[in-house]
Amino acid sequence: MSEIAGAPGTADAADAPEPTAERKTSEVLHFAVRNPKLLIGLGIVLTLLLTGIIGPFFIDHDPNEYVGPQSQPPNGEYWLGTTSFGQDIWAQFVYGLRSTFLIGAFGGGVAFVIGTTVGFVAGYKGGIIDEILNMLTNVVLVLPALVVLIVATAYLDVRGIFVQGVFIGLTSWPWAARAVRSQALSLSTRDYVDLARLSGRRTWRIITTEIAPNMSSYLVMSFILLFGGSILIAAGLDFIGLGPSNGVSLGLMLESAMKWSSLYLGMWWWFIPPGLGITTIVGSLYILNVGLDEVFNPKLREL
Amino acid sequence: MWRYIGRKLFVYLLTFVIAVTINWMIPRFMPGDPVRSMLSRASVGNPEALQRMNDYYTGVFGFDTPLHEQYLAFWGGLLRGDLGVSVMLYPQPVLDIILRSVPYTLALLLPAIILSWIVGNRIGAFAARKKLLDNTVLPVGYVLTAMPYMWLALLLAWSLGIVAGVLPTSGGYSPTLRPEFSWLFISSLITHWILPFLSMFIVALGGWAIGMRNMIIYELEADYSNYLQALGAPSRLIRRYAFRNAMLPQITGLAVQLGTVLSGALLTEIVFNYPGLGTLILQALNNRDFFVLQGTFLFVVVGVLIANFIIDIVYVLVDPRTRVQMTGGAA
């Protein structure tokens, strides 16, 4: 969703890092462990990820089951209180974290694969292929993703997290394709790429062995942004009521909190945790990304 | 310049054709019978009326004709401005229903986009390369962009609307009033508009501030900035030059972000039950009114395309380099 926010490489489009030996790895590590943004962002994301992975094992009932008294504020037994049906909000939150990371990885993954493929091919091949792919990218870029997704998923009677991920991936790749294309374009005129071409290597091998490794940091950052973006889009879809059927997610929690007017009943413990969860995950991902940018790009280092 | 605008127009036209084709394809190629699933929720008690609706919609889809004829008929209807008839508000035409909601969405969207862009750019430009400010603006900006629109809307509705009780949280105007041109009605419109506007404005603000900050830092490193500095120009002047250069990517960014802000508007409207397109989409979904849904989709796409085109023209006006190409300068 955030094509602008911290998109990598507005500043370093021209000069991708040159390949060097292991010394570079240790140098990156040296700056990585001294970068507070990177450490804080990574710490929060990992903590939430662990909560989402491990947490559900400590909950012995279904998150949508009516287990407790109704409309309880947070207390010792139900850490985040209960809904007006008596569902345990902490249980929903923990399961919701898990599915939020899943949809991020899945939707972001699909978008990443499409985006980088289109970007590499367009940037490396150039000419008419570039023209066609560029046009395709622009078309998908202009279409408002959420609205397309609403229309597409409205006809499905049963929706799963898998289908949601594929659909999100199919609509959110264009800016990544554009970014990768411009990088690949500048890299593909380098001498070592020409050399590889002269030696008769296949296009695909040149892309994967000569071009991609030289922009690996860039690719990692693009993936992180796509990851955060698909979490936000998925939350929006869930909120409209097009989330996974019978599933649990942070977006669906917001939807039911809205639908059963928690706002007017003053049940703040119902709608604050899911939104806070999403904001924390995506926000830490963005800050982590800025940290990574500073680690990989010597120009931005402040040490 | 004309080549540039011509290319853009071609892409937009292509996008429109693709959007219409998607719209035509989805009900036909998704699993299930669209007419039956659509009418399953229609609240029609009388079986005769239901049969009539069933016949009508089957006729609209034209399932008995070959596919290419269905496609052409679809375009024909579209070009006559016929988007079909609503199921939930049968027999009102979809176009009328949409046109009733559009002013509310525009009233939210346009001020929120433009103001957040202007204010965000100012904040970002001001904070760049100032240690203390930068360290607050940057994290706050990232947290704001990471916020789901509906969540901030819920927070504002709860804190300002319910707890503090200063602003209404539901509807486009007070339910006791009728739309008329009176001071009472207009003030009710405005008080109902503030909260949804504010929540959209705040979420959108963060992204612009961050983008501008990054661009300014980049510009301040450029040769012309260093040269000006070496000449002893005041830093205010250098920043002014940097700002003008940093504006260009932000204008492009405006076009790219349009879809995101628009989805934000739809979600915010749902929270506040604001009578715009977002609430309409929700109602259409709940009633499985696919005609309203698809009509809204087309309408939104056309709106986004027009807005993109306007941004392109503004870009040409602002950036002299695109104009040079018109007079035969180097491309």
C-alpha cells in the first residue's frame, strides 16, 4: 500500500553496490548491529512473530468459541477482555497475528515474484518487450487495488487465506516492477554483464547470477515493503467483510467490533488491540527498512 | 509534450478497456450462478415479482447469446450510460444511486488528498537534515503510514465522538434534518464531515512527510546545493531550490498514491457510516447487489483515470523539461 513510504532507492538509483568478497559481509554486519532503527524494528517484528507462532499453542479453545462471560473488560483471566458474545479477545489476537504474518508473507511473496520477474525482464531485455511490460505495469498501477479486489472476491462464496494472498499479490506488484526495472536497466549496461552476454550465457542465468546479486539489498527492501503493503490491503478487505470465511485475522476482529457496535458500547478493548497489532507490525517493518537502507547504503550512514 | 500526453492517454484508455473487460468477465467466469446468488438475498416476498426480477437479470446478462455478443451488448449499454438496475433498491438505476453518493466521497477525498499533500510536504521539507526534528518526524510518519485507515477512524470516533462527545460519529448529516439549503443543514453537514476528513488527513500525512524528507536530503547532496553552499548562499535559499526539485517526484507520487488514499476513503466512510461510495459498496456487498458493486467499480476507475490525467497535465506545466520536448529539444 505504501508505494512512497520509505521506498528504497530514490536516493541510490544510480549506484548499485559493487560486488566484493566476504569483507563486505562483516562490514554490513558491523553496521547492522550498531543501527538502532534496524534493531528496534527487527526486535518488535520478531517478538510479534514469535507470539503469533507460539501463542496459539497455549490456547486450548477455538478463538471464535464463546468461552467466557460477555463484554468483560481486560482482566486476569481474559487478558484483553471478551467480545459481546463472550469470545476471548486475546485468543483472537494471537491467532490473528499468525494469519496477518501469513497473508503478508504470501501476498507479498506473490507480488514479489511477479514484480521482480517483470522488472528484470523489462529492464534487461529492453526494446519492445520493455514497452509491453511497462504498459502492463502502468495499467495495473493505475487500477485501484482494493476496489479491484472487492469486485473480484465478492463473487467467491468461500474465501481462504490462500486465495486472498494470490489476489492481493496479483494487484500489488507494479511499483516493485518499476523499481526493479530501473535498477536492472542501469546494471545491464555494466561491463561484467556485457562480458557474461558475450560468453553466451542464457538470459535467465545472467539475471540471476550477475544482476540480481548486485541489487540484493534492494530486493530485500522491496519484499519488506510488499509484505507490509499486503497486510494493510488484507486488513482493508477483511474489514469490508471479504476476509477468509470462518477465519481469524486482525482485520476480521476490526470488522466484528465495528459490526456489533463496540464503539457505541464503549468496548475499547475490542477494537484497539487488532488495529494496534497491524500498526505495530507494519510500522516496525518500515522502520526496519530504513535501518536496512542505512546499513546497505554508505551515503546514508551517520556513524 | 503531445507525444507524452498521447502515450499517457493511450495507457488510460487501455486501462479503461481492461477494467470494463474485468467487470464483464467476473460474473461470467466465477463459479456459481450470478443471478441466483444475487437474488438469494433480495427481500422480495412475492414469488411473481421474484420471477420477474429473475427474468430481467437473466436478460441483462444475456446468457442465451454467444459470448462475443454478450460482450458487445455490455459495451453498448455502458456507452449509453446504462449500468443496470439495482437489486437492493429495485427498480432504481445503478447510475442514479452512485451519483447520489459521489458528492460525499469527493467532499472527503479531495480536501484530504490536497491538504495532506501540501502540509506533509512542508513538514517533510522542514524536518529534513535537522537532527532533533527529523528524529521525531520520521518515526511518527512511519507509524501514521502503517496505520490502517479504519483503525485511526475508529480511534478518533471513539475519543472525540464518544468519550469527549464533541462531534457526531455517524451519517452525513443529522437524521432529524432533510437536505435543504439552510444554515442548520449546512452546519450539520460540516460537523459530520470533520471526523472522517481528519482521520484520512492524518493517515495520509505521514507518507508525504517521509517522501519529502528523503527527497530533500537527496537534493541537498546534489552538486548544485554544494555549489550554492560554497558560494555562501543562505541555507534558506538552498532549501528553497531543493524543495522545488523535490516537488516533481512528489507529484508523480500523488498519482501513484491515489488508489491507496481512495481505498482509505472507502474504509473511513464505512466506520463513520458516511453516505459515500464506501458505505454504498458495503451495502451492495451485504445485499449481494453486484450491479451496484460493479457500477461503483467502473465509476471509481474512471475517476482515478481522470485524476491521473489531471496530475499528468500539472506535471507538464510544472516541469519545463517535458515542455522542451514539444519544441523539438532533446528527449
